[in-house]
Amino acid sequence: MDSIKQRLLTNWHLMRIMRLAIGVWLLVVGIQTHDWAVGLFSVFFLYQAFTDTGCCGTQGCYTSAAKPMVKKEGTEDIEYEEVK
């Protein structure tokens, strides 16, 4: 129970606040217009805000660091000369 409470009350940043605001706004619009599709979008944004997740999930958009190039046997370094 402490983990859920800690997750809800800590680590609020700009994107998390924006997701909460968009979710609340869409929920109000969905209730006013009686549109259940808008209500589903609001649930999506509210879930992201409360659980601090994004569209990609945990490191779904993560790109690995570039690997160093390994020199193959039998290849030579090429020297370039600048021509003006």
C-alpha cells in the first residue's frame, strides 16, 4: 500500500501534470456531451498520470548507445589529403 501511495504523491513533473489536466478536461467534456468515446480517452490519460507511465511503457522508446566500431582483420586505415 505504501508503494501505491508513494507513486501517487511523488515525482510529479510537467508531462505528468499535463496528462492529468488533459484527462480531467476530457472527462468533463465527455460527461457534458454524453460521449463515451471521449470518456475512454480521459481514462487513458488519467491512467498515465496516476501511474506515471507514457504511451511506450517502461523504456519502450529507449534507444541503445552506439557500439564502438570494431576493426576487421585485413582492413587498412585510409588517409585523406585535403585539396584546395
